Amino acid sequence: MTGQVLSEVSGVVAAGREDGLVAAYRELLAGPLPDGLVRTELLGGQDGHWRIQSLWRDRAALEAVRAVPGGAPAPRLFREAGAEPALAVFEVAVRLTAQVGPD
């Protein structure tokens, strides 16, 4: 085990509110990022299915973000977009980072 964890917050967002979710996520990334955040992505799928996946240094870093007043940002973004968020947390068991060469 690497000690890293991946959080996934997902929800179904109405078509008329998707642009707002994307804009709010970009605004979130423009601010200071939490300690222990390794990587994060907003992923859009079919039929309004969206998810935010975030890789954390360890579970303690994730728990620190979840404990801030007002709660963790990802679920809040989904609620603001009119979606009920679902949260899942996964321990990273095996990983590979591909090396990308110059273009």
C-alpha cells in the first residue's frame, strides 16, 4: 500500500447547471489548494453524470479537508449545482505513473 487515498464525489447534474459546476470547480482550483492534495479532476460523463476524483497524500490529509467548517468543497459544489453528492474513498493499492516524452 502506498498510503495514498482517492476520494470520489459524484452526482447527476441537470444539463442547465453543468456550466455552473465547471465554473465553480475552476474557481475552487484558482484558490489555495489544501495540504496533501496530489491531483484532482472534474470528469463529465453521459446523462449528466459528473464526478470529482482527488488523490490525497494519505487519509489524514483527506480527513483534514473534510473537517473544515462548511465541509469539504467537492460535495458542496455538487449541492450548489442541485445534485445530491455521493462519496467513496479508495485506498491506492498499486499504482503506475507513465512517463510522457516531449511532443
